[in-house]
Amino acid sequence: MKKSIANILFIAFIVRFILLLLHNFVFTLPQGEGDANSFERNAYLLSISDYQIDVVYYLSHGSKLYELLISFIYVIFGHYPLILGLFMILLGVYLVHLVYKAALYLWNDYKIAHKAAWVTALFPLLMVESALTLREVPIMVFMMLGLISFIKFWKYKQHSKIFGFILFTFIAVLFHSGMLFLFIGFIFFINFNARGNNFFTRVFSILLVVGVLYFMNQTGIGTSKIGGSFDKSMEMLKTREQYETKGGSRYPSWTRLTGGSSDLLKVPVRYITFFFAPLMPWLVRSVWHSIGLIDAFLYLFMFYYVFKYRRIYKYNDTAKAILFMFLFTALVFSLGGTNVGTAIRHRAKLAPMLILLAAGMNKKELFFYQKQNMGYIKYLKQK
């Protein structure tokens, strides 16, 4: 491990550890109540139980699976929430390392990898969520493990790594059904945007994901967030649209999905709102929203670079594939969230992917790909 990445990981650990101490001894961090308290309390109750559990039930409900897994920490170390928090911090630091690794494999540039690691280490939402007992960080860890396997599979032609991509992404799906759309983005890329694919590859990709979807639908595993099966997903979505206002931050009523043709116009609005709420300062109504405001500006900044240097995707198919996975997964999360607070928390799951993409979006990287694919003299003449 190079010294520079070790320094980044050390800083990442220190800031997260400070937040953990503040949360436990000084004041409650934003989002430190609600789900975080519920997960911790249920994990403790499980740790003192006889563990007579329904395996399918726990595999079908991501939150329950998460509680089951973290309960083992209490079994080993006793009921010490600080130990559980320390474990979450280590996962958060490991996430920084995974983003570094993914960026290095994707862009073949240590400078870009270091940039991605620094942004991940100091990204406000990622720091806060690493110090809390939330399942966002474990989801992101498995998502990044899956993406690293995908990069090795697609860019470096290590064909056996496709199984790592499937396995790690499926584990992420077990924690939250929305991560299923990583597979949907993968299929879309393979069949409509990838270069040089043969018929067998396209058919295999479709059969692969259809098989995963069929397995999930039949068993209910990983489908709790969509009502237990794909047949109930639309009914679940309508139910979510009727949720009461949370913290006074509910989206305007005219953005509610009603099942009519007007929803086609509302989807882009929900998509943009998901990424950038509460971008307008007057929508900020809590400390959590203030962090979300910083978060929204960071997303805006990264999207600007992804768009400005979009020609890079012409030369880096792997980055294009990750972009499709990101966009499709963001779509389902944008439709599932009905308020600003939920949007802030859920988009954090996708932050490592956007950081990974935005880190390589610069003039030097574009020049490298154009020079590599066109020849230096031809590139200069075009300029």
C-alpha cells in the first residue's frame, strides 16, 4: 500500500472516529435516531435471544438481515454500542480504500485514484453515515466490491470476475432491493451500448439477470422494499406516495405519482429533485438538511464534470457501463423517495459511484484517450 493512500485512510478514520465520539458523548448526529436506534436495539435483542430465526424471512428483509449480522458483534464483544460504532467506522474506511482501488483499475492513474479516495474520505454524508448504525455503508461496500469485479471482468477480460460482480451485487440487493437496478443498467449497457459484443454475450446477459429476477420473485429474497414480489411493486409505490410528511420536507403534491400519463412528466422532476434537493437554501429546515445542501452542491459539481468531459465515455466503455448502472439505480431510488430527507440519505448509497466517475473527468484524461485512439498528430489537427 502506498504511503499516500495510507495517509488518506488514516484521515478518514480520524474524522469518522471523532464523529462517533461526538454522537455517543456530546450530541446526536443527524439521522442518529430513528432507523439507527432501531437497528441497534433490535440487534441487541437478537444477541440475547436463542436465534430461532426464519432464514428466508431475514434474507427477504434487508433491514432484518442487517440487524441479524450486526447482532453477532454483540454476541462476541458484549453490549457495547461504541464497539459496534467502531466496526461501522472500519467499514467506512474500507469503503474509501475500495473507491481508491476501483478508480485505479478504471482510470489507470494514481493521481485520479488519490483524488477519488480524498473525496470519499471527506464526503459529508459518507462521514456521518459511517459513524451511525445505518445500513448504507455495508450496501456501498458490497456495491463497490461488485464494481471492482465488473471492471476486472470488462476492462481486463478476467472472465471469472463476472461471478464476483453477480455475487457482491446480489448481496447489496439483499440489503436493499433498489440495488437490483445495477443489474438492469448492466443489461442495458451490454445490449445497447457496448462495442464488439457478440450474440452469445447479449443473450447470456439477459438470461443471467432474468434468472436473478425470477429467483427473487419466487422466493421473495431481497424484495422487501418492493412489497415482497415484483407483482406488488406498483402497489407498494402507490402506498409510498401516500406517506405523511416527514419533518416538513415532503415533495410538493404536484410531483406525486398517481399512475396516470402525467407521471411521464413528473419522473424527470423527481429524478432531478432526488440528486439536488434541498439545493435552494429556503428548503433547509434542519441540520440534516444543511448537510444535504452541501451534499447537493457536491453532486452538482460532480455532474458538471461528468457532463463536460462526457466524450471520455466514447473511449472508456467500462466507465460508460458504470454510468448506466448509476443512472438506472438512481431512477428507482428517485421514484421511491417522497421527501427531501429520504432523498439525502438514499442518494448517499450512490455517491461512491459518482465520485468514481467524476474523478476521471478532466482534460488530461480526455487527451490521453483521444491520443491513444486517434494518434497524437491527428488529435492536434482536430483541435
